[in-house]
Amino acid sequence: MLGALSAGKKAATYGYKKYGVPGAVVAGTGGAVGVVVAKKGAKAIVESKAKDAADDEESNGSETGSSSETYDDSADLE
């Protein structure tokens, strides 16, 4: 939460310089809430991608046959 507080403080300072006390309140609140929402959104995206990757690995492991085996056709050339 330290990031949201410092972002809110910087936004409040900017809002105060530009619009006075009402600007400080609106900008500070908006800045702090914006940082929190952005962090939650980024975290949700990362978790969903990690879950998708885990699901893909699980589904690949349950298939019959091994796709990692390769055929060496260099012996057929002679």
C-alpha cells in the first residue's frame, strides 16, 4: 500500500497547486485508488495466465504417447 499512498500524495500535491484544496482531495483520492485498481488488475491477469499455463501442462501430461520422442532419419540416408 505504500505505492498507493505515495502516488496519492504526489497527485494531491499536483492537484493542490493547480486547483487548490478541492483539487488536492480529488486528485489524491483518484491517484491512490487508481494505483490500487491497477495493481489488482495486473495481479488478476498474471494469476489467470499462470493458471492457464498450469492447465496446459496438466492436459499435455495426460495424453497417450510421448511427443518428445524424435525420429532420427539420418540412418535411412545410407
